[in-house]
Amino acid sequence: MVVSIRRNGKIGYVEVNNPPVNAIGLALRKGLLKAVEWVARQKGLERVVLSGAGKVFCAGGDAREFDSAPQEPHLPDILQLIEASEIPWLAAVHGAALGGGAELMLACRYRIATPDIMIGLPEVTLGVVPGAGGTQRLPRLIGLKAALEMITIGKAVNAETATDIGFLDAVAKDPVDHASNVDLDIVLNTSRVSEMATPIKDIDALDTAEKIAGKRMRNQIAPLVAIDLMKQTIDHTFVDGLRDERKAFLSLRGSDQAKALRHIFFAERAARAPDWLRGIMPQPVSNAVVVGGGTMGAAIAYTLLSVDIRVSIIETDTDGIDRACANVERIIQASLKRGIISETQAKDRVDNFTATTDYAVGNQADLAIEAAYESLDVKKHVFQALERALPEHAILATNTSYLDLNEIAAVLKAPSRLVGLHFFAPAHIMKLLEIVRAENTSDIALATGFDLAKRLKKIPVLAGVCDGFIGNRLLACYREAADMLLMDGTNPWELDEAMVEFGYAMGPYEAQDLSGLDIAYANRQRQKPTRDPNRRYIPISDRMVEEGRLGKKTGVGWYRYPGGSGPVVDPLIEDLIIEEAYFAKVERRDFTDDEIRSRLLLAMINEARDILADGIAQTAADIDLVTVHGYGFPRWRGGLMYYADSLEIK
């Protein structure tokens, strides 16, 4: 049964059981309503303990229902019945209580959770607001400031924080047992949340919430609607607030943003090893080697260390060793300072890490990830050394962004061991992992890549071999189209502003300055001998590098960075562009923001179509995941291909 009901003496037990995450769909709502009606019929019942089966209490509403008309019974109505019950309900939760799960807790008179609980109202990340009283009950229970922090950006809190802010009444290893035995007078003396005093008006908290929403969830509607609804709790009745919340929820869930966010949410959930790998056992990884201790290699090493994999970085000399150690230590200290890891976890990472110049350190490794200089010759040398040093069972992986895996594999005696694991910078933060399949890559190597992605909590996307795979092939096209616009009439800041308005965190030229112009330059030089002579080529970016304008790291690129500060428009860039246009005999013209966006986005869409046709990407949804999680495409637009489907054909 989706909801089970039983009685033991004076205690009623209601358990939700809708695997895998106890999502609140129609069947579960019906079951909860039956439980409410059952409780009302009982004689001599003193309390009801509400809990969940499986790994979590409840991960919220069933988003699959959002595309259909609402069906009775509705969750807000059920929760009002639970809250109004003369027999108090006690929430005894574990694992996670998200969205509707957290709202279920709020409707109960008393709330107990396990120490590992995560409680959150993440509805805004799906383009909606809490729809069953969350925006009205939470501020009354924990105050406006804390409620704004949880709901505006969908922030989940742990048991310690939930207790500190007043969400939880108790923390216990066995919350059901605690709920069964807690003094009933304590429960009865606890007010129903809807009857608690309205929160104190906090202008600073409201202003801060709006600023954070504007920065972290820019252009999204739901966060601002949620803020307005929570603001109503100050001077509106609970009944009026509940009515307005429900109206907003139903309106938002049919919006374009909500549909796009649901699309990317389900794409993320579907990101896993393909069906044809089912049954293939991955190589267990407890010991790994990373070749190259630069920024990327150190971040990959830290990522592996974070899941208790012992890591050795291999460098070319003592200076490289020192740099690798410093880079890893820097990430550890930054994580410690931000509270992401504890002192004990930091020590464990240090203890499980070494750096050396000796490939023999890999004699017990299960996996090697190459993150060396982006040169085919360098990588061939590295993999030959790895094959000699590592045991035969070890998987060999390259983090190359562009290079041909088949050429790299050709130098190996066992090319089936090689797989591409393309991490995105910074590797310990970015969720995307392109898993690249070469001609001879074994199923075990691929399965190991997907298993590692799961351990690292990355979003895996299978890619085929081509220059740039999925993401960087699209990025190269994006930059090429942008350079053509530069030559034909616009400038970097106008173009950047147009794409920021579309929803990117930054435009292509500011992004280039951040990553360094020399990286793309080196790749263009590599492609030069095979470049199609009939394809238009814009040399402006090359000239930038040749004049030492490498981006923020040199203080000047497409923008200037005086004193290491933020970007400042550099008028000299326009002179350089106009000069190049003169040499190329290009008659420049003005472009509107809409024209800029259209040129750039359609160029990428056309390239994405070819990527699908070439079999480099398996599905359009995979391209959406790559563009959102790897290249800053606005999540609320659903990804590049979802956006393409929304365009009207004229």
C-alpha cells in the first residue's frame, strides 16, 4: 500500500511508502486522506506518528503530474485537515524531507528527525513556489529571515541548522520511537503553525533575499513570487495567504520557465549508463593516479579524494610536485574555510594524497586520469608510460578537451583500456562529466566511467570522438559566430550584454578572459593545417594573443582588469577590430541585441543538429545537459535543444 495505517494502543502509525522517494502523487494523496479519515474515526487515540519507508521520508510532489490538470484530493486540503486534527500528528522523518515532504512536517504539531536529515523547499528550482502552505507556515514557524533563506533559492538545511532555527523539535536516531514516547503534554502545548504569531517585518531580510534571487536566479520568476508570498505573512491572514499561494503555484507550474526547468530536471534524473552497459561490472576504484598537477589535475585529484580514493599526482619535476601539492592544499583549505568539509575530512584528504615524478607509484592503481598539456605527442608519451607502470586491470582515462582519442589509443598495446573522462573546470565544483567512447573503448572502461560519475555525484553524458566532443565543439562554434559579429559590426561588450540579457552569467568574451585566450588560440593553431580554406576565418582573436592580451591573468584581454578588479571596457579593442575589418574589406554595420542573440544561438543549434546526426551525442537531452552544466546556458530555458524546439519557424 502507498500509505499504511496501523494502531498500537493509543498511538496511530501512518507510513508513506511510494518508492523510490515517496513522491506525493495522486495515489499517495488519496492514501493520506484515508489516513486522516481513519484517525477521525478512532476512539481513545492520543497521537499519530507520520513516517516514511525507504531511504527518505518524502522528496516532494510528483513533478510528472505538473503537466496535467490538478486532481483531488489536493495536498493543501489534506494538510489543513492534518493540522486541524484534535488528535495531534507528529512527523518522524529520516533521510530527506523536501518540498511537499517539508510541508507535511509543517502541518504536524511536532517534528522529529534523524541526525542525517536534509529539509528543504526547493520548488523555485522547478519554476514554482511551495503550493501546500510552505510560504505561509514556514515564516510563522522560523521567522521571515530564515524562511526567505530556505525558500528563495531552494536551500536545504541539515538537522543542526533545522534545530537552531526552530524547524525541528527534536533529533533522534529512531524518530518513530521518540515520537511514540515523547511527553504528550509537550506536544499538546505546541501551537499549530498556522495559529502562530505572524513574523516580524524584516526589511533588510527582504531586500537581501531579492538581491540574492536577482544574482543567483536571475531572470527567474518563481523566487520573486515566493518572496512576495512570504511578505504577505506579515499582515495577511493565514487563509488569505494560503489562497494566494495556491493560485500562484497553479499559475507558475504551467509557465514556460517551469516547463523548461522540469525538462532539465528529468534529463538530469535520466543521466546514467546506457541500457547496453547494464550487467557490465565496472572496475572498482580505490587507488588512482592523476598525471599533471596543474589547476585541472589538482581539482580532479581533490574530487577523487573526496570519495575516499587514494590519489597520486605524477609530475615532470620537483617544481611540478611543489605546484601540485600547493594546488591540492589550496582547494582543501578553501573547502575547509567554507565549511564544506570538516578538519577530519581535510586531514583524510591530505593523508590519502601524494605527488611524485615516478610512474611506478601507479603499480597498485585501478584508474589513471591524464590531465597533462593539450598536446597529442605529450599525451601519447604519458599513456605509454602509464601502460607500462599500471596493472593490467587499471582503466586509462584522458581529460583531453579536443584531441582524438583514437590516435592516443593507437599507441597502446591494449587500446580498449582507454576512455575519455572530460571534466569541466573547476573539476571539484562543476557537475558535468563527458564520458568519451573511442573506437576500441571496452564496455568495462565505459562502465567504470559511469560508476565513477555516480560516486562523484557528476552528471554523465556519453560522447563520441570528434574535435571538441559535444561541449567544446559547440563552444568553438559559439565563439566563431561571435568573432564574425565582431568583424561585421559589433563589439565585445555589446555582444556580452546581449547574451547576459538572454540568461548567461557572462558573455563569450568575458568568459574567454576568465579562462585565458591562449587555450583556444593553441587549439586553433593545431587545427590550422586541416582548416577548410573556404570557411570564413576571423583572425581578431589570434591577434589578441599575439599582442599579449591573454585575459584576466595578464590584466588585459577583451577587457582591462585594473588592479585585478572586474572587467572595464577597453576602447583600444574597437580600434583593433575596425582595423582588421578594414584589412578584410568588410563593411561594418550595427546589430540589434536580438540579431546578436539570433546569430549566436542559431549557429549553435545548427552545430548541435550535426552533432546528433554524427552520433557524437546520443540524445537532444544530452546536449541540453552539456550546455546547461558545462557552458552556462540558462537552466530556466531548458538547454539549447529544448530552446530550439520552442522557436517559431518563420
